[in-house]
Amino acid sequence: MKTKILALTAFIYTLISCTKNEENPKPSTTPLRNSNNVLVLKVDYSTNEFEGGKELTFATTSSSMTLTNQYVAPADFGSIKLKYQELNETVFDGTIIWMGLGQISYPQNLLSANQFDRVTTTDAVAPGAGFENVFNPNNTAYNYNSIWNSVQSLTKVRQYLNSNPNATVKIFLYTPNVGIGNPTEWDWFIFMKN
């Protein structure tokens, strides 16, 4: 009889522990390979400080990501839109104002920098295929490594690099004002595909 009670108790305990694990599953630490995600990161132009970001998820999948730009030069008002060409989806949209200040209309609600975890190691990683500036009309030479250093230790960045190690990291300088522009209001945007 004792054996039956012990067996029943063990069975009930097993059921309870299985139920708890199903109710509180561990969150995934890697991007899903069957989804199409793009990590968007914002870095201050003047200080190279990471300011925040957002993960975009698309229903349609693609093995590659080409970003094309639709630029309207600001006579007074202009704009820049970046499209994920393979999906025909917008990944960035903002206005540019001559002697004023444009605004980002997409993506909205970026998470702040303190909402991103960082790895605890001191190693540095670089994108396998390097960087691609997706809008650089004057072919200005930039030091992308100093921008990259502010985000390379983010857990999300490491996950994306592991998921897609041969991808090119796309980078773009958003200047919401031109003419007598104020570089303290400019930001780098980094785009990574999983």
C-alpha cells in the first residue's frame, strides 16, 4: 500500500512540475529561424552612444535583405524612406527639413538602451561581411567600427550574428536637418537581419 501511495505522490508531483514548465516557458534567446526579423538600432552621431532600438518582424520570409532608399531632397521639406526590397516593406521613414528639424515616422516606440541586455564577456565581435552604408550620397568616409563598438556587446546583436553570420550589417545616417544642420540631432541607424 505504501508503494502505491508513493507512486501516486510521485506521479502527481511530476504532473504538477510539467504543468508549471508549460505555463512559464523559458523565453527564447535566439531569433526564430522560420521568422523574418530585422533588428533596428539607433546610435547618437556625435557621441556614438547606443540610444535604443526595436525588433521588426515580417510575415513573409526572405533569405536576404537589400535596403533601397527613396530620397526626396529638402528644398524646404524632404524625406528619406528605406525599403526592405525583397519584401517591399518599410524599415525606416523620416522627414528632413531645411533649417528645421524633421521627425521619424517609422519605426515608432523604440525601446530605450537600458532595455537591452549586454553580454558579460569582454570579447569583441565584428560582422562577417562588414558594413554597407545604404544612403551615402557624398561617399563620405566614416569609421563604422566606432559606431559598431557601442552595440556589438548587445545580446540581441550577438544572437543576430550567430543566426546570420555572413550577413552585411546595414548602416544609415539620418540627418533630420540640413543647411545649417545640427549634428547633435543626427543619428546612425543599424539594420541586421536574422
